[in-house]
Amino acid sequence: MVETDQLVAFERIVREGSFSKAAFALGISQPTISARIQALEKSLGGPVFTRGRTVHLTERGTSFLPFARRALAVLNDGLNAAKLAASGEQGALRVAALRSLTVHLLARASGVFMERFPEVQCTLFEGDHWMVIEQLHDGVVELGLICYPPLDYGVAEVKPLLRMVEPIVLAVHPDHPLSQQRSWTREDFLAGCPLLLQQRWWQVTPLAINRLNEQARKVADVPMEVGKHLVNSGLAAGFFPKMLIQPELDAGLLVPLELEGLPPMHRETALVQLARRPHISPIARHFMDLVAKVASKLDIEVHREHSTEHARFDDV
């Protein structure tokens, strides 16, 4: 079997033109380098050099040289890849997220991540809470952005790396009759709201929202994008995670409302991994730091659940 030190000796002799110069360059004795070449020639079935005052490749050596160099190059690439993977600069990032977290949080964090770590292969999925949990358990992804705590069988099998608390906003279009004032009594709101949306931001809808839905004139249970369209069209009022509609709120395209007696609403989500994983990988750690920074810039309250290195990124 050909060993790496034999290939290194062979290639170095070709470059230096002599056994003695190659031995000096490699920091070994001449008998050692000669022994390595003899072992190589035994494996190849014949001499690779002609011996004399000058060293020349034989036909066997000439045909073997490109393969030896290719093998050493591949080995070097592998060593570099392993070092980069250990530092989180190369490898794979696999994340699944709730659809409502992909538009701003996942998109911004992954965009900066891909720019900073172009050698890392990124695979991103979106879906509902249960799909993300399943992909974690099936090993499809390493990290998941889910509702937290998960109210299912997986609650004891995932651990949070980041917990995020985001406010929920009741919003209408400026053309909606309810936009004429920011604060309403429950009775006046229900009287002036022809359509209230049942949004799917929670695993379990809060009791206060359920009671409001029961008293509404009409309720539509719709997906995220349909709900945004209905509210942006002035046809309905709906509760949204603030992050999801922050651009529209800033531009005055949506108006936030308050209902007297309705407690502040929040949704808690988390970046999680399987509890059985002993450590968070360097790549996942870098991504987690970015998610924390992006979430903070989106006015989401962030709590780190496990000790981590300080974030490396100052500009997101």
C-alpha cells in the first residue's frame, strides 16, 4: 500500500532534482527518504527514478507523477476543509423555519450568512410547526425555527438555543372604517369590523382571541399570505406578528389598533436543535449569532438558552 509520506518524498525529489535536496527540504535524513522511495517502488512494481549523479524519472515514474500530485492535492483540500468545518467556515447549514419567520428573520440572517461564508452549503426549508419538528427528528435539518414550547411529543426532544418573544399587532388598512381611531372598545370594534381574520400564528390560539372570534360578525380562517392580502386590501382586520408587517406599519400602509380590555399579545418562538445532539456545530453557532442579531434589530426580545461565543458580526 502506498503511504502519504512516500508520495510526499517522491513529489519532492521531482521538484528538487535530487534525493539529498529533497531530504533537506523535508527535514529528514537521506537514508529515510531513500527507504520511502524503495517502499514506493515495491508497491508500483519497479523503479520510478534512474539513479546516478542526476535523478530522472523513469517511464513508470513519469506516468505515476500526475496521480501522485493529484492525490496530495486532494488530501490537502480535505485537510483544509476539515479545518474550515471546525471553525464553521465550510460545511453545510440545514435549517427549517415557520413560514411566518422566513420572510424577514430567516431571509435576512441567511443572506448575511451566505455572504460571509460562501463555502458553506446552505439548505433552507419552510413549513408549519409540525413539519419543522418532523424534519428535525428525521435528521433532514440541524436547526429549526418553531413555536415554543412545542405542545407535542417533541417537547422533551428539542432544546432551545435562542428564545424569541415578538408582539402581536391588530392591524387594518388606512381605508378601513376602524382606522379612524387607534383605540376601541370591544363592542365598537366588533360592530365596525365586517370581517375578522383567524390567523395561524400560534399552536393554540389565546383564549382572549378565541372569545373575540366568537363574538365577531364574521371570521375567516386563512393562511398567512391570504390574510395579509385581505388586510392590505382593506377588507378585514387581523392579528399579525409585528415583524411580519413592520414595513407596512412604518410606511403607513397599515394602522395598528388597540382594544380596551384586551391584554398585550405575544408569540414565543425559538431556534432549536435536537436535545440528543451533544454540541452545537461551529456553523450552527455562527448562524445562531446572526439570527439573534437580526431578531434584535426587528425589535424581537431575544434570550440565549445556552452559553455561546460572542457574535462575530457587527453589521447585519
